[in-house]
Amino acid sequence: MGQSESSGKPLGGSAGIISILVPGGLFVWFLQFLPAVAAGETILFRYDWVPALGVSIGMLIDGLSLSFALLITGIGTLVTLYSSSYLGGHVHYSRFVCYLLSFMLGMLGLVLSDNLLALFVFWEVTTIASYLLIGFSADESKSRRNALQALLVTGTGGLAFLAGIILLGAATGTFELSEIEGSLAEHPLYLPIFILVVLGAFTKSAQVPFHFWLPNAMAAPTPVSAYLHSATMVKGGVYLLARLNPSLGGTDLWFWTLTLFGGVTAVFASILAIKQIDIKQVLAYTTLMALGTLVMFIGLGTSDAIKAAMVFLLVHSFYKASLFLMIGVVDHGTGTRDATVLRGLTRAMPFTALAAALAALSMAGIPPLFGFIGKEFFYKASLSAEIGMFWVTACAFLASALMFAAAGIVAWRPFTGRLAETPVTPHEGPWAMLIGPLLLAALGLGLGLFPDYAEVLVRPATAAVYGAAVEVDLYLFKEVNSALILSLVTFALGWLIYMGHGTLRDRLRRSPDRFDPGWDRLMDGVLAGCKWQANLIQTGQLRRYIFVTFLTLAVALVWTIWRAGLVPTMELGDDLRVKHWAVLIAITAGAAIVAFTNSRMTAVAALGVVGVGVALIFITFGAPDVAITQLLVEVLVVVLVAVAMLKLPQMNVEHVKAVRVWDLLLALTIGVSTTVVLLTVMDTPFDLRLTEFFEQASAPVAFGRNIVNVILVDFRALDTFGEIAVVAIAALGAYALLRGTRRPNP
């Protein structure tokens, strides 16, 4: 979506001011927990949400959740400040603010929730909010398509995650993260829990083969891209894997799945980044690289690997948000994001160039930026791995070299060389759009020079993920070792890739993208399948609908009776009197007439006989109120159906004879099966506890002596209200239908 000029209101008006104050205030509030968490404490707030189901809303603040919370609110404050200028004049800016704050609060709930069910609720909030943000330019078909793609991919993974949560709760006996202790590796449910949780995490964090939705999310406005890629939704899957690492990690399945998929994602995405022309797309694919790398090192699971992952979590958040915001300024100031067009912008956009240079140096892992420390710790962890050392090191090395080249494409080439012609004369962005990228880039430099300040977050976060306290000593340089030598080789290879990236990009662009078109073919297949199913099932024949419904019921009843071996032992006929036999004969005769008559009116009348017979049964056994209801319904049905019959064409006798045999067999099957089930139920000892409760509570609690009425009006008031609402809605529908069929007088 293109940018919008400022509306003239400071900070985008009241909507913009609110959007800045909310995350800013939350950031300050979360800062108060930093000393306690840095000291190793875990802070827990809990409120019972649904006590009957054991569901509570708890806020768990430890090193991992606090790191995410500070990133979400801190970067969120800068993003909303940026948005107030970037989108402040948009006609739907207030709506955008609502979506963005919902997204932010959903992500905060996700990382802070102690209860897994509450975590899932917030997980889906981020899914829906991201759908609204990606599809913000709803008049563009591309935005709608990409938003729906993100919703379906992450939403499907969310359903798998929910199933995993349920199994996890069954395995541990609790849904509280703070109460889950020890590893589940030996539990019989470990495999299904692992598969379902990993599916949810991989779809959310766009691991291969679910990676294709994330670059397409670039259809969202640039502030959303900066926020989504740096601190929020896409790291939700990484957070989930990190949070459950103490419980699900430490197994061969966990190790190989995460390291293989994470490594493939990191390298494959880095190659695709070089393929892109739009610098925003280049950054999008480098996010996939970062997510894959984080997943790979969480899977590696050693203390050094978890430490490296937590450092890189901060490194990536700072430089990625800065670069995305920088790209928005470039797009705003030049009217293009084409990497083949942008050149020589430093003189026209000096502050943007400064932010781009610092952030890109951190992304490339060049000292003394914070990114260099992150890369050094990655290499140290991979080289010290006892299992999979070659695979993890090779993937980290190739991805880092390609990231070096991508940093040059995004932030070196556009600002060097001779100024090129662009759609808009290059000019610097407004201050509200420059503060964010400059501050975040400066943080990358500051934490590189003074890494001790990052330890207050990295140390407790590492302990939370690893499951035990880990010594963390961040440094810029200590000695010449294998990791440093590997970094130098990375710089050399990265520079060579950057120098030849034009040729490499042209070759890569010749190979077609099979994942995204494959998604379209999948959706086309689903649509074709739905049409085939609709044509098969939705025939427009009411008789077929009824037949299929009752056939399904008959199969379910017969299957249940056969599997359960139901054989009723009640003796019938011992206490039946003449009046009982009379009613039984009347009901049987009415049903037989319905089965064999060729007249609709006769069939309706015979059905009325059956209904009256049922009412007589109610009267005989002491339920006059139910009998009155039955009689009223029967009279109403007979009258209405009889009136409707007058408008129907004559019955096709031959067609009726052709289908009647099957109808008769189905009716007999339903009748016999239902009878067997009812007799079996009646043969079961009756539990009178509920009956006794209503008998004892009706008068003193509900002040009524008619127990049935008390149940309907008091004890089941909401249910009765719902039934009344259904009747009212049906009446309104019938009224509207009748009015719609009236023809105006000529």
C-alpha cells in the first residue's frame, strides 16, 4: 500500500496520540520488572477466568516473556509514531490504529499468558488482527488474496496447536505453563503433542514448506511489515518452541526436526532474498532466514545454542525494524523500492542513509555492531555442538554470507554511486519517520560497544528457555578463535556474493516459484471439490435431504447397537390395559395409512392420528401439560400442512411406489433401532439425584410448585430464552417470506 501524506494534525490527531501512548505506557510499566527478572525472579499474576474448566488468565513474567514484551511495546511505540506520519492522512487511519493496537495486545497476551488456553486465544487474536492489517488496502485484490492466505495458513496451524494444547493438558494434568515440570519425552502422548505443537509453530513462524505466506504479507503497510517482522506475530512460533523447550526438547525427534527444517528455511530463504528486486521483499525473505536460524538453534538445545538464539532475537529485532522503517522513508522520499533503480541517495537523505548503514552493518554481522556479537555466538554454539555440528555450522555460515549480500542490496547500493532518476525527487522524511530507524540502529551500535547492558535480558531469557541458569558473558572481542576466523570467511564470501548478485539474481529469477502458485492451485482444487460436493449433496430435493439425514441416523444407531451389544431385557405387555392397546392400535394404524396411502391429505390426517395417540400416552401416564402442548402442535401442523398441500401439484403415484419401499425400510430401521435404545435405557437403573434436587429446590429456591415450569423458567431460563428466540426468529422469517410473496395490486 502506498504511503499517505500527513493530515496536518500533530501525530495523526487523537487516534495517533492514543496509538503512541498505549505502547509507550506499557513499555514503561514493563521496565519496572526488569531488575527483579534480571535477578532471576519469576513474577506471576493470576485471575480465575472459567473456574469450572480450570481456566485462568495468568501473566507469567520471566526473562523470555519480558524480553518479548519490551520488544513488542518498545518497537511498537516507534512504529506507531512512524505510522502517525506515514499514514496520518489516510481516510481509514483510525481503523488502522485499532487493528494495530489489537495486534499488539494480542501478541502481548500470547507471550505473557501462563495458561495455555488463554495463550491460544491471544494466538488467534494475532491471526485475525494480522489478516485485517495485511488486507488493509481492501480495494486491492492482491491485499485481499495475501491476507486470506496468511489467515488460512496460520489459522490451520492454530487448530493443530489447539489440539496439541489439549493433549498437553491431558499429559501434564494442567494448562498452566508455570506448573508444567520436567520433560515429557517418555510420555505416551509425546509424539502427537510434538507434531501438533510444531505444526502450529512452523505455520506461525513460516518455516519451509509454510514459508510462502510471510513475504506475501508485505501487502500490508510498511509500519505493519516492520512490526510484524521484527517483534510480533512471526516470532510467535519461535516463542512457543522456546517456551516449551524444557518440556518437549532434549529428544532426537525435537533436535532433528527443528535443526533440519530451521536450517533449510534459513538457507533457502536467504537465496530467495537475493532473487528479489523490491528491497522490501529482500528484507521479508531475510526475516525467514532469521526465523529459521532461531528455530535451528532452539532445536540444537545446548546452553550455548539457546544463549546465541536469545542474543540473535534482540539483534534481529533492532536491525530488522530499523531497516523496514528506513525502506518506508525511501519509498516515501523517492516513490520506488526497486533495487535496480535506487542509487546515490546519501546526499538527499543523509539521516536515512545513517540509519540504513548502522542497521545494515548489524545485519551483516560487522564489528562493532551488536549483530557481530550475535553471529559470533552462533558460530561458537554450532562449532561446539556434539551432534549435527557440520549441518548447523554449514547452514549458519551460508545464511550469514547471503545475509551480508542482502544487507548490501538493501542499504548499501541504494545510497552509494551516482544519484539515479526516481519517480519522485529524493527528499528526506519527516522527523516522526526518522526517529524510529535512527534510534533502533543506534541501539545496535550501542549494545555492540557495551554488550553488558544486553545481559540483563539475555541471561534470564536463556535460563527460561534452557530450563536452568546459564552463565552469560557477552563480549565484542576476546581472542582469535575458530568463530572469528569463520566470521572473516563469511565477510569474504558475502562480499563476493554481493559483487555478483546482479548476475546471480538474473539466474535465480529464471527458476519459477512453485510454492505460491501451488497455493493457488490448492485453493482452486478446494473450490472445485466444494462445487462437486455441493452438486452431489445440494440437489434441491427435500425428500433426498430428509432421506440422507435419517439414513445417517439409522447407520449411527445400528452401529452403536451392534458395537455395544444392546439386547433389551424388559418384558413387554404384562401391565398393558385395554386403553393402552387401543392407543397403540390407533398409532400403528395411522402410521400404516401414512406408509401406503397415495393421497397427501389422507397422509396428513393419519399423521394427526399418530400425534393425538402420542398425546393420549402423555395423558395416560400423568403428563397433561405435555399432552396439551402435543395436541396444540399437532393441530397447528395438520392445519398448516393441509393448507400448503392445496398449493402442491398432484402426487405422481408411480414415483411414490418406486421410492416407497426404501422409505419404508428406512422408517422401520429407525423405529426398531430407537425402540431398542429406549428399552435399554429404561432397563438401566435410574439416577434420581437430579429429580430429588428439583423436588427439594423448586419451592424454597424458585418459589414454584410446578416442577416442570420451574425448570423451564428458572433453572433452564437461558435455554428457554434461547428456544423463545428461535421461535421469534422463525416467526419473523415467516412473516418476511409471506410479505415478500405478496403481489402489488395492478
